[in-house]
Amino acid sequence: MPGRKKSAKILKCPTCGMIVRPKDEDFPFCSDRCRKIDLGKWAMGAYKISSPVLDPEVLEDLGGAGRNRDGGRGGDSDEH
């Protein structure tokens, strides 16, 4: 409907949960302090980006790569 306004989504600082606006200087954080706290968490390894590998071809490739870790010789080390 042309006369209908979109409802505003409430955005919160990922560090402290305080309400923020997209036009705020430190968006998506409420302050520089919260931005630095978040950066510190990344630097310390508190956050991790991971997902399970579900593709059978990728799993097969990973399994093959793990078997040839004997110095790159592929199992023929006694032929020299």
C-alpha cells in the first residue's frame, strides 16, 4: 500500500545491547568503547567463524590431503 510506512527495526549494539541508529557515528556500535571491546574479542579469539563441511567431494579431498603429510613424498620415501 502506498500510504503505509515501513516499521522501523530496532537495532542494538552487539556489545552492550543499547539501542543504536544507522546514522549514529559509531554504528553498529553505540560508542567507540564498545567497538574496541568487540575488536579485542576478535583479537583474543573469542569469536570464531566456522561451519561444518557437508559436501562429500570436499570431505573426500580433505581426507586425501591428510594422508599425504609425510614430507610431500606420497609414500615413496624409500626409493631414494
